[in-house]
Amino acid sequence: MKAKVDPNLCTGCELCVNICPEVFEMKGDVAVVKANPAPQAAEETCREAKDSCPVEAISIEE
């Protein structure tokens, strides 16, 4: 699975980083994907981060 963060939508709330630090990290004021593809062990938390994003800035390609 590959995750993507839309930097134009991201508000920098860090929720995804807190939920799934294996895949997401902060770069300045926005979250970025640091692991593509996502490690298999982190796929569930990656989906949780996507579903938890308050501005729907995260997309996932299976």
C-alpha cells in the first residue's frame, strides 16, 4: 500500500504522525510520507491515520 498526503489540504495537526509514525512524519508545518510502500506491519495504523485525518488530506493506494 502507498500513502499520500496532499500538502494543500494538510493543516499540520500531527494526528497521522501520532497514529502511524512508521509512515508519516512532519516536514515543517505539514505531514509527509516517509515510507512508501508502507511497511506491512503498519498498514492497519496507516488506514486509521487516513480515516482520522480531519481534512481528508491522506489518500491510500492499495
